[in-house]
Amino acid sequence: MSTAWPPQGGDPTPPGYAGPGPGQPPYPYPYPYASPAYTPPPGQPPWPGPYPPPYPQAYPVYAAPSSTNGFAIASLVLGILWLYWVGSILAVIFGHIALTQTAPGGQGGRGLAIAGLVLGYIGIALLALVIIGAVIVGTATIHSSVTPTGT
């Protein structure tokens, strides 16, 4: 069973603490945080004054901006300017090159490469639709232009 500290009517000094020695400030005011009535013993210099100022703040760290990958920029530009579908094919090629170069995290432009890839694949899909449409229209025109013989 534990008892509350300090004991009722007993010495408030914790066990194992002998109290201040001769010439020391009275308990519980350790020097230099002494009570206003405390004066240091003779021969001891007074507290020098206020605390020294804290350390100055460190300079802000300047991180150089990472460069943007050139293939990523080219992929986006060629994806926008499809240039009769040659740009779309080059946008896909450059986009994949840019994705492999920006994967380790050294350069920026991963989003540009993805956007160029999407635009390039859309351009290639439109090229495929145009070719399929031309084949369908061409075969329909050829079959409809044949006239029956003997009429």
C-alpha cells in the first residue's frame, strides 16, 4: 500500500535527499532560479543576466527544379499536332521512351508523357477507323459499279 507524499506532519524532504549544503540556496530554489530574497554567497559571481539568444534559423534549402524530359514534351506536342498520323505514331514511341527515362524519378514530365501516349493512341485508333472506313466504302463502291452483262 502506498501513501501520499509528503507524509502528514513529517519532513517534506524526499527520502535520500540530504537538503542543501552550507552556502547553498534554500530548497526548492536552485541557483540561478533563486527566489527574489536569495543572494549568492560571497565570492560567487551573480547570474550574468538574461539567457543568450537562441541559434539563428538556418537558411532555407534551395532545391533546383528537376528538368522536364524532352521526349515527354515531344510526345505531347506530336500527340496534339498529329501531322497526318505520323505525329501520332511518333507520340507513342516518344511517350514510351519518356516513361522509361522518368521512371527512376530523376526527371520530370511523366504526366506529359502519359498525355502524349493517350493522344497518340487516340490518333492511331482514328487512323485505323479511317482505313477500315475506306476499305468498306471502296469495296461497296466496286461492287455497286458492276453492271450485269447482257442487258
